[in-house]
Amino acid sequence: MKHKNREYFKEKSRRLRKQGFSLTSITVETKLPKSTVYGYIEDITLTQNQKTEINRKRSELRRNRTNPRKGICLPGRHIKRPLDWNSQIVHIVAHFMFDGHVRNCGCTYYSRSKYQIEHLKNLIDQTFDIKPILHNRADGVAVMAFHNVEFAAYIKEKINEIFPYLKTKATREEKRIFLKTFFDDEGNIYYNRKHKRRVRGYQRSHEILRNIAFLLEEFGIKARVDMYSKAVEVSGRENLVVFMQEISFSPHICVNPKRKNTIWKKEIEKREILEQAISSYR
């Protein structure tokens, strides 16, 4: 009887294989161990079309399979997850939006400012109780990486929520922190002997630029969105004065004197250049 059963399952396994079934699919159909099924079908060669179809089904299965650990760390590596927005969360999320990179496995932030790196590192440590890996690139940019899937999932979630929050519930101080972070990371001040004076902040996203201009308007700062340069621009004495009083740049945020098109031959704080630009008006 056992012999008859073995012959039956062998024949069934070989028939399914010739029809293009994968090894795993045959084990499901026959309820036999993989090693047994493999012994029955190892001499059968699949056509290229059958191999392609098996690979397609595998890819589809991987895409549709729910990962119960997605966005969840291994035990002992969990983070604190603040439930509500506050100025610290706005500050952290904004930095990763602008000069950061958020992936499923973690988050990375880039800056030439040692002050900015140290400030953000301490802020994240206090808020989430996690520490980064730090290194410096050959071009002088400091890289701060957090290899934590829960932190990455949290930051992704908050990036999607931040503009609705800023427009409807955020305090004036939280909006100010967000704008200051944007200009610290993406902004520059232009001032030269021809008396061109303007503050610009760069972003590829038209939606982000429009939202930045909208928030600036709440502080009485008129801004122009320049999609050719992919920037939001603040110019004119009155606008620049209000920008300096309400937003400005953080301390120790300097221009890069090594840029080919810079007129500054040494590191100088951007807020100092802003003050010079406004003082130059007659």
C-alpha cells in the first residue's frame, strides 16, 4: 500500500513540475517534504517561460506578504515615541526633511556645521534616547546616521503630517522653528557690491516651496517662489528686516568659502551677512 502511495505522489509531483509548478508549490499540493519532492523532480528541466512565470509569482508573493516586524526594532532597541507634536519634534523632523535622508532601515543627516550636528544629536538623544554613528566625508561634510527602523518609521510618519499640523494646530514658535530649520539647511544670503540682497531657500518640491511661502506670509514676510531656480526668495529691505527679526539663521551657520562662486574668502556666519546686507541700505 505504501509503495502505491509513493508511486502516486511521485507521479503527481512530476506531472505538476512539467506543468510549471515551483518546488514549494508542489510541496503544498502534495504535503510532502521538499527533500522528497526534489528527489522526484530533479531530472525535469523547466522551459524559460515556466521559469519566468515562477519568478513573477515569487516577486508578487513577496510584495503582498505582510511583514509583522516592519517598522519594529528587535527587543532592546525600541525608541521612545512621543505621542504629540512639540517644538523639538518639529525641529528634528524638519532637519530630516531638508538635509536628511530617510530610508526604511534608518535616517541620515548631513551638515558642514559641527554646531548643527551636535545640537541635533543631543536633541534626538533627549527625545528618543538613541545615539548615532558619526563620520566625516572627504569634502568636509559631517554625516550622522541612525540605524533604527522604528525611528525611521516615526520620522516618515511625521514628515507626512507636518504641513497639515503647521497650518492648523502649530504654535507660532513651532512655525518659526520650522522656517529657521529650513533656511539653516537649505538657505543662503546673497549680498554683493552691486547691492543685490536676497535670502533664498532651495527645494525641488514645488509644494514644499509654496508651503514655506505660506508660512512666511504669517510672519508678515512676502516671498516669491522661483520654480526656475527651485527656490523661495525673500528680498526688499522691509521683508529682510522682518525676516532677520522673526526667522534669521541660527548661530554658527556659515557660508562655505570653498565654493567656486562665493565672494567670501573665509567662513562667516550667514546671519552676519544678513545684517551687513540690511545695513547697506541707504
